[in-house]
Amino acid sequence: MARSGMALGGMALGGLALGGGAISAQAADMVFEEEVVVEEVVAPAWSFNIAPYFWMAGLSGTIQSFGAPPVEADVKFKDILSELDFSLMVVGEARYGRFSVSTDLLYLKVSPKNATPLGIFARSIGVGNKTLGATGLAGYALIDTPEGRLDVVAGARLWSVENTLSFSGGILNGRRFEDSATWVDAVAGVKGRANLTPNVYLTGWAIAGGGSSDSTWDLLGGIGYDFNDRISGVLGYRAAGVDYQDGGFQFDVTMQGPILGAVFRF
């Protein structure tokens, strides 16, 4: 009986040991499973925004059509509503991670009333100007954080300009001159955004270049407000210039004034 009891006790102890080993193995597995961390790599997604805006762009500089003397035009932005015939302005951008492509399209048709001829060619002059500017840029974000972003960009800007000059009085009384030109400039620069608060941010760009023209440049600075994740409003100031001359055609002007726009993201 004593030996049987000892045998039974040994079997019980062995069973407990086996059971304890199984429990320990299960516990180890559980610990191991808890310590395994699976990192999910999230691929960047495309994002898009489109921003129609109104630019109260005054225009000043020298305009010349083939066969006519150069004319000095000066339209203050405070007078643009009375001298602006039509305008269309919109910026678009597509982003994928740090990479981006963007475009800026502007069209202005103005009829300055205070243009003056050089010399004694006329007593007064009527000017009609149609300006189309289309810019395409590719960019890469040197800085991309929750606090802001800074892109370096490069691309091209197409200009298409049509001038109409009508002279009254003086030597050229009754004469009318029309001329147009289209050209492309290479451009490069930076553009970015700095978040001041969860809703308020600064935005802007600085772009310059040349090629077909002697020079072209474009500066913009503004402050924006995010109404929600999809819509923002922007108020700022923009100045842009181009100096182009080909034979008797000249367009050496600066356009500047306040801007007001909206940004739609999707």
C-alpha cells in the first residue's frame, strides 16, 4: 500500500508538473504575442485643391504695338473695377506625398483710360490689353510637417498678350494699332504655408525666370483661415512683372494689387 501511495503521489506530481509546464508555455506564448508590434506602412495618397480668386491687379508700364510709339499705361488697383472688362483667375494643385504639380491661370482684359503717349504723337490715347498667363510647376517639399510646408518648384509660364492702341489728336489722330505676341519663360522658386494656429495660416510664393522675355517674376503673400477641412478663405497681395520685347512689340509691365480667394480641398 505504501508503495502504491508513493506511485500515485509520483504520478500526481508528474501530472502537476506537466500541467504547470503547459500553462507556462501558454503564458509564454501570450507574453510573446503581446510583445509583437506590427507596424502598418501607410502609403501616401493623392490630395487636390482648387482656388478661384479675384486679383484687383493694377497695371503700369510701357506698352507698344508694331508701328506705334510706346505708351505709358498706369491703372491703379483702386480704379481697376472701372477699367477692368473681364477677369478669370484660378490656382490648382495636386499632391502625392512630398511631390506636387500645380498650375496658375489668369486672364485680364483692361481698358486703361489714363494712358499717355510719349512725345507729341497724340493728345489722348485709348488702350486695350488682353493678358493670358498660364503657369505649370512641379514641386518637391523640402519641409513637410504639421507646422508647415516649403516646396521648391520649377516649370514654365506661357504669356499671350494682345494690345490695341487708338490715338486721338496730334500727328497720329485717328490711327489704330493692334498687335499680339505669345511666348514661354522658364521659371523656378519656392512656395509654402506656415500654420499659426489650428485655423490661421500664412501662404505665399516667390517665383522668377526668363527666356523668351528678359525677365519675369511673381510674388504673393497672404493670410488664410480654415473654416473646416475642406474650405479656406485667403486674403493677400500679389505683384508680378514681365519685360518682353520683340521688334516693334513691347510689354514691360508690372501688375499688382490685393487678392481675395477661396480654397477647396478634396
